[in-house]
Amino acid sequence: MSWKYALEKVRPRAMHIVAVFVCLSLAVSELDASGFDWMTWPSRIISIAYMASLVVLPIFPVPSSVAIAMVALAQMLMPVRVLGYVTIQSLWGLWYALIVLALERSVWASGAIVAAFALLSVAQGERPFRWGIMHVSVMGMLPFFLIALAVGASMHVWRTTAREQARAQAEAAAEHALLEQRNRQQQERLNMLHQLHDSVAGTLTYAVMQCREAQLDCSEEQRIQYERIESTVEDALNVMRSRVIEPTRRLMREDRLENDGKSDISGGADAVRPVRAAVSPVDASVPSDDVDARTILDMLDHVAKRLRHSGYRCETLLRGDSSLLGDHATAIVRQALEEIGNNILKHGVRGYCVIMVTCAERKVTVWSSNIVDGSHCVGDRGGKTHVPQHDGLGLELIRRRVALLGGSLATSCEDGEWTTIVTIPSDA
């Protein structure tokens, strides 16, 4: 801890009590050495006022310091024939009063007091007082007064700096808490978006395809009923995508850009990193999807069963021990499998497809391959290698979460075969 913070934590009242004890001890010693009976009434009044100001200084530091300065000034201005030759010296109390005034109010005020006493001392010369045991003139105290100014000014600067730094830290902590709250809200929206897009929309898409499948072998009356069901489900799916999923996605993008901009202004990339790490989109404290109770093998079977019911010849394979994966990696693998299954249902051509999960020592890989028609691929100049045209919201959400864990998501399409590869660190 630096001297600035240590000084800020020192209680001023304790410091005042110690100083008052020392000054009162000197005053009592002088009173005992000189004798109260030898004092004139003005000297007694000034001495009592001085000691009373010392007593209340820990409670009212600034008014007491001003009172001590006024007592010392009156002591200097009062003629010797009125004040007498015996009095309690108030210069040591004035020395500490200068520190208090410089610390609590203004260095210039303390400096003006020192200058005034120095000028009066030069004008009056040495006064023939019997000061008791501590005979020191104003000119003799001048170096101590200058030291008091330096001490008070240093303490004032240090305390002001410490308070400003503490205020800046409090503002930074408040900004940090606000960013965490916004990130938690964004996390909730992200989870809702995953659930709507991956589970609800995927299930509705599957229901539409089942209705279309059933229309191929049914009576005319049943076909009309299936068409109505299909139309109703498609309307619900379109409304959910246009009024819920897309607006939520835009809101998340705007919030992310706003948070990034504020974080860059407040503290740069180094200040942003802890906030993002503290509330990352893969926080295990928030349920990642509605299939979190399923193991990876169960999820593979679930996706394969849905694809097979829709006319695909789906093969799945799990290699390695999936129980050794971290919670974040397991959650993202489940979501990746769900999204891959939904994409095959929406964009694939009925036929052969493969989904494989490989759990290695340092990474887990999700690999899928299925057949698509030509409209889902865009060729390059050579006409042989292609990229998927429907690399949409679901895969983008998965890609974003995978990137935060240091993984990657790649898609490609070549000769009508669509391939998706997701790689995640196994200890995530």
C-alpha cells in the first residue's frame, strides 16, 4: 500500500488528540514553572482561551485552529504592560494549527498567517517575556512554521490525490458492475435465442416436414387437414423468426457494440477483458439450452432419430470418452449437434448423412456431412470448391460461443456435399 492510501486511512481525530496532548503538556509545564499567580488578568484570559481552543480542537479542528491563531496574534499585539511578563506561549499550538489549516482548508491561508507573524516579529523585535521553560521567539519558530506549511501542504495533496483515485476506482467499479449487468442480460437473451432457434424452431420445422411427408400417402380430406396444420405451424414459425428471433438478435448486436464502445473509452481492451471473462456467453450458472440433461450420446441418438424419421439415412459415431469434457465444451457440443440436425432438415437433400463426435485429449471435434442441392452452395472461380449459402443465425451463434473458448467453426460445400466442422478445447 502506498503512502497516499495509508495517509488516507489515518484517522485525523487520533492525530489531533496526540498533538493536543503534547501542546497541553507544554502549557501545563510552563504554567507550573511560571506560576498562575504571577499572571495578569489579560494573560490569564489569553492562556485559558488558548488551552480551551486546544481541548476542542479534535472535535472542531478548523475553528479551533483559527481561534489558536487569533489568540497568538492577540498575544503578540497586546502591550507588555497590559499582558505582563509571564504568560503561556501559544506558538507551539499555532505550529500545529498551521498544519490543520493547510490540510483541511488552504495552504495560502496558513502561509498568510506565517507571513503576518513574521512581519510583526520584525516590527516589534524581541519582547522581554519570561516564557517559562520553553522560551522561543516568533523568528525562532519561523523555520518550524515553514516545516508546518510543507507538512500540511503535502498531506493535503496526498489526501486529495487518494480521494480522487478512490472516486475513480468507485466509478470504475460502478461501470464494471453495469457492464456485468448488461452482459448478464445479453446472456439471457442469447440463451433465449438459442432455445428459440435451436429447439423450438427446429421442432416446428420438423413438424412441418412431417406434415408434408404425411400428405404423400393419405386421403384428400386428411391432406387438407395436414395442409392446414402445416400452414398454421409455418405461420407460427415465421412470426417467431420475424418478431422474436430477429429483433432479439439486432438488440444483442446493438448492446454488444454499445458495451464495447463504452469499455474502450473507459479503460481500453485490458479493462474490458475481465468483464467479458466474468460473464461470458458460456457461463455454466445459466442453462445453455433445453436439452442440458442429455449426454452427448443421447443427443446424437436424438438428432439421428429425427433425421431418420424425415427420410435421411443418418449414421452417428462417438469416439473417445465424452465424460472427460468440461461443462462448457459439453454444452456447446450439444447445441452444435442440435443446430447441425436442424440445418440438415432445412437445407439438406434426403439421402446419406454422417455426424461424428471425436473426444481427444486436448480437443473435441464435431464433424458432419450431408448432401445439398446446388442452390445451397456458391462456387468460386474454379467451380470446384464451394461455401454454404445458408451459414445463418444458428451457426453464427455457435461460432461466437466457440470462439470465446478458443475453438473454431468451419463450413464448406464441395460437389453438393455440405461439411461442418466444430473444434473446441476439451477442458473448456
